[in-house]
Amino acid sequence: MKTKISLPVRIFRFYLEGFRSMDIGRTLWALILIKLFIMFVVLKIFFFPRYLNRFDSASEKEEYVSGELIDRALNP
């Protein structure tokens, strides 16, 4: 009886075999990794500031977030 391989594993194997058979596969993987690094690290630093770091306790953070949600819901 043949076991069924999950969808994520099949997708991963598809891309792995596809890049393995290419001549410039390693270069493309390097470009993909650099692009992901830029998207998740560099852009996060510059465009998503940490507003909650100015509060010391969790209760102050909760108060700020709930206040912002209420203000934005009442004043769209």
C-alpha cells in the first residue's frame, strides 16, 4: 500500500527538483533568500516602529492598544 505524501512536502520537492536541474539554481536561491531578508528584516526596521516599547508593564500596553482600537472604531 502506497502512503500519501502531504501537499507541503510535494510542493517543496517540486521546487527542489526544479532548481536542482537548472544551471543557475543556486544563484536563484541566493536571490530568493536575499529578497526575503530584505522584506522581513530591513523593511521591518524602517517601516514598522515599535510603539509598545515605550511602556513598561503589560497592563500599560493593553490599555494603550484597547484605547487605540476604541478610538479608531469610533472615529474612522
